[in-house]
Amino acid sequence: MRALGDTYTSFSRRRFLAASAATGLGAAALSACGSSDSGNSSGKTTIEWWNITTTDPAKKLWAQRAKDFEAAHPDVKVKIVTLENEAYKSKMTALTTSGKLPDVFHTWGGGVLKQQIDAGLVEDLTDKTASWTKDYVPASLAAYQFDKKTYAVPFDIGMVGFWYNKALFKKAKIDTPPTTWSGYLDAVKALKSAGITPIALAGKEKWPGMYYWAYLSMRVAGLEAMQKAATDADFTGAGFVTAGQHLKDLVALEPFQKGVLGAAYSEPNGQAATMGNGKAAMELMGQWAPSVEKSSGKGLGADLGFFSFPSVEGGKGALTEVFGGGGGHAVRKGAPDAAVEFLKFFAEKQFAETLVKETGLIPVSKDARPALTDPNLTAVSDALNNATGFQLYLDQAYAPAVGQEINDSVAALIAGSKSPEQVTRSVTQVAKSEKS
Amino acid sequence: MTHSTSASTTSTYVPDLGKPTGATAVSPGGGPRRPALRRVRDWFAAFVFTVPALALFGMLVLLPMGYAFYVSFFNWGGFGSPTDSVGFDNYTRLFHDPVFLGDLWRGFLLIAFSLVLQLPFALAMAVLLNQRLRGRAVYRMLFFAPYILSEVITGVLFSMIFAPGDGLADKILGAVGLDGLGGLWFAGQNTVLPTLFLVMTWKYFGFHMMLYLAGLQGIPAELHEAARIDGAGSWQRFRHVTLPLLAPTLRISVFLSVIGAIQLFDLVWVISAGGPDHHSETMVISMFQYGFKRYQMGYASAISVAMFLISLVFALAYQRFVLRRDTEGAITTMRANR
């Protein structure tokens, strides 16, 4: 086996300068990952693995996987750092600024990963991983590919769609979930007149509201227009205004639970709890919705169903185009080879199946697909496998400022203080200022 | 004669000087130089003692402040080093940003509410609890307790209490037949700020009450007695004895209240994150949003500089015009004691 410290012999002057600059700027942040240097005196390589898996059983399984890896590679030590979502994001911002990332780190892909790549901090994994990621669902890799190069290995993929309460739909005499937007609005009206709150939404957190606008934009303006809008920094196209108008029509029906603008997502009384306790008929949410409904509320069990976001009449998008994202692992530029080795070990079929069975992850590899038993997650997985197009979460796909402005403006649209045109104008303004 | 005096003075100033220094001090011929030497030595000692503190202060306070000021002239995403200089653009943007202007307005409202409602309420409670009252220690403790509670816990607690429909507040109002009064609380654009102020009052009035209580304890009972003998009623005694003598405490409490309102963050962040639709956003929340959500570090720095300037101007003006008597007294006493 090749000495793992080799990568560090080519310690260039530039990297040295970058590193010394980084020490000055982010001394505090760095102290957390100072031990990741390979080639230390003890002869053991340490790889730092930063993830956001804070809950069991996944947390335990992941830790076990790291132990197994250490057992198979006696000269390597895996140091796990687990942070909660938001803490992870802000910590990573600090680390990225300081110019030194953990050896293996969680990523959602998209704009944030792109920023890190542009800063020269992320290893290109295209050749190193091609042999064992061949059978991955294409949609799962899309978020980590830039200029035909792959920068991360996914372990999770999912999408957003409507989760609905079958019992409440039945009560409102809706037999089949709607497939068109006008049918959807009719369903909302039917639920309302049956005295049921049609939709649970977390207005305080903004991103769940953004899902509506994003999907409507995909359906009306189309995927191409969404990409073009990002590259041209122009969201004022008619399609985006129409999408906003459709959302406004929905808001005008007052479909949300009481106090929607102050509701959080996973807190008690939040969106997931409202849905999980059967107090609202549906929510537009990612594949994690069932588990959060269960942890913040009672959960719906067999009453829970899934349907894709309806298509919009006259729009350019199709029902089979999905909006989603997942999780992957990227590797720091200059990390020891053991890091990539670890990713391969982590992706092995048997472990992928364990994750699917025990943590409810949707497999990225077609190989592990048969392990999926939950009917709702199978429906999500099918929708992903049959996807004809894929759009990554907007707050990840676009530059952070643009993603935040979309969240903000759409929240304002839902609160009634911005018109559809104003939304597109505000987003365009921010996109333009980010480009210049 | 001169010799021995100067030697003795030296020894009073630096009682346990080492032998070599002492030798220099008493060495003949150094008469005119001695005071200067002493001053230098004093300065040197002061310097040596303050260097560690100064270094820390400079590194952890002045340097980041200077850096934020520097960054505020750039369009910078927080990655790498700032290169895209934009002059005063970030500052002119402040004046056109409805969110920032709204922050100023909301900050002003919160300060006004605090001064008009919260502090008088705290004063009333302090006067009440300064009297002989059964179990007043318990009351004092109870009213002060919220101040000790962490902002985050307070936030979570009250977002549950004021949850629309299901929260304790709505349930209680419903139970006594006042459903109409319940409502959206933190979820309504027009109700969020008043509700937030309610929580702030609950949380902070105990602190101001304690300040006032301490001030009240310092007012000699003889003055009240004398006033009573002169036929002053309770209001007159409050107005002409208590209030003037409590004035220094009041001035400090107002100062702390205003600075606290300018820097308000964690409580609001947990409760509403500035929403709905920016209706409870404060300057610090805007700064955080622009800096760490949008990665517009330049603009966020400009907000922080603006915040700093507002605080600084207020603090200086307040010291110059309001606290002048208090501080002058202190300084003159210090001079007299020298």
C-alpha cells in the first residue's frame, strides 16, 4: 500500500501561504480540525468526517461503519464530527472562509458546493469514483456535477411532493389526488368546505413556502427557463410571474392552518406536527416528511399518501419533473487517499441496504432498491427513477443570496405584501448584484 | 535635605524596590532628573501591566471592528479575501433598504415602549416592594427570575404559550370566554411587535426593578421622615424626595434599556426569526440574515458599522448631556481625593 502521507510532500508555496493566511483568520475554527493532517509521527492517518446525522438509528450505524473501516484499515483513524444542520452550515462557512475543510464532509451540492469548488478547496472525484457509482440514479448525482466533473458521492436522494391524509381527503369526497393545478385548487376548496384545513405550512421558516413557487415555476416556465434565469440573472420572464400568480390564487383561498406565518417546521405546533396530528390534509415536503410527522406529532401511519406536484395547464413543465435533493460526501482537496477509500467503503451494497432498511433512506444505487419496503418511500423512489428532469433545491442550486431572496420574497407573497411581479423583480435584482 | 526627602518619597511610592534601583534613586547628582525618571518608571509600570489586557482588547475587539469597517467597503461573499471594492455603495444601499429603515423604526418603537411602559412599571414594582410587605423577598425573587432565564428558553417557552389556537394564552382566554382577544400573536404582522414587547417586559423589568430597589435602599429614611413632618403626602414625597434621589439610577437604567433594545437579537431570533415578513426584524437580525444567510459580508458589515455608530453617538450624547452630573461628580471626587 502506498504511503498515505504522499499527498503532503508536494506542499506548494501557494498552499503554504493559503494555510498561513487561514491560520490568522480562522484560528478558532481551525482548532477543531487541526488534527486532520496526515503523515504525523505516530504513522497513523486520521481522516475527519463531518456529517449532520444527529439522530439514531442512522447515527449509530454511521459510527459503526467508521469503526468497521478502522478495523479493515489499521493505519487509519476516522474522527467523526456530528453537527446539527444549521450549526453545520455556519461552521462550514467559517471553515470555507479559512480555506481548510474537513477531509470528508457532508454537502447538499449546488451553489454552496460550487463556491467551495471555485475556492479550490474540493477534490475532483470523477475518476476516483466512476467505477462504483455507475448504477446510481442519475438524479442523485446531478447536484454534485459541474462542467461534467463529479465532486461528491451521494448517499441519499429525495424529492418534494405532496403528502396527504387519505382519511381527510375521503371525508372531503376527493377520490383521487389531483394531477392538474385547477384540480388541485378544486381539492383545496372541497377540503375547506368540508371544514378541514387543507394545507399545513411553516411560514416562519420560509423555505417550505418556497417549494410552492419553485414547483410552479418548474411547471409553468420549465426547467430550461430556470437554468437560464440563473445564468442570465433574470427571473422577470412571464413564466415566473405566472407561477407567482398561481401561488397567489392558492393563498387567496386561505388554505393554511391558523397562525401559518408564525409556524415553524418541526417544532410542536409546527407544520409537521399539524400534519402528523391530522389537523391539516396535506403538506408539500421532502421525503423526510413521514418521519418528522411522527417525531413532532402522532404520525398518520397507513393514512399517509404521496402524490406528485400537479402539472399546470399550458405550462412547459411535465408532471414527471422532480424538485429535490439529497445528501452526499465531498472530499477536501489534498485529503489523504483514505478519504476516498472510506467513501467507497461507505457505499458498499450491503451497508446501503442496511441504511435503506433501518433509516428509511431512499437508495441512490439501483442495486439497493429492492431493500425498500415502505410504500410511500417506494412511491418517492419510483418518481425519482422515472424522473424526466431534475431541479435541485433552489437555496442550494443558486447562490446563497439569490436562494435567500427567493425564500424571502415568496414569504412576502404568501403574507400578501409582495405581488408576483415584485417577487421576480426582487430576485432579479439580487441575482444581478451577485453576478457583477 | 533634598536628598533624603526625594529618597523617602521614592520609597513611599515604590516601597519594595530592589537594591539596584534603589541605588540609582539615591545616587547623588541626579536631583533634577529624578521626577522625570519617576514618571518614566510609572509609565513603564503602567504600560507593562496594561499590555496583556490591551493586546487582548486590540486583538479581539479593535481588530475585528476595524476589519468589519474595512470589509464594509467591499462586495464580499465571505470566501477568500475581499477584492471587489465598491466605495460607499453598501452605505447608500442602507438608506434605500426598506428592511433596514424598518429596523430603525421598530428599534425606535421598542425603545419608546420600554421608556414609556416597561421602566415606569419596573419603578412602580420597586417602590411597592421597597415597603414592608409580607413575603417581599419572595416577590423580588420571582420578578427577578425571568431575567436569569436564558433568552432561548424564554423564546421557546413563549412561542408555545402564544401558539395560535393551541397555546396556553388562547386556551386561558377561551376558558374565561374572551376568545375574541386571542389571536395570531407572533404569527400576525400587526400583533408580533406588541406581543414581543410583552415578553421583553416580562423578561427584563425585574432587572430594572432590582436596580431601582438598590437605588431606593440608598435614600435615607430621615428625608422621608422630614418630608412627612413638613406635611408632604405620599405622592409629594415620591415626586420630590424619591424621584430626584433616584435620578442617577434612572439615568443608568434608561441607558441600559436603550443599548439593550439596539442590540436585541436572540430572543427575537428564537421567537419569530424577524418575521412574519420582517415585522419583528431588528438591526442585528438583518445583519445576521445578510451576513450568514446570504453571505453578503460587505453589506452586513455596513449594517454593523451603522449599528455601532448609532450606539456610539447615543452613548456619547447621553454621557455628555444626561450623565454629565453623575460622572462629573465622580471625577471631581476622585480629584479631591488625590
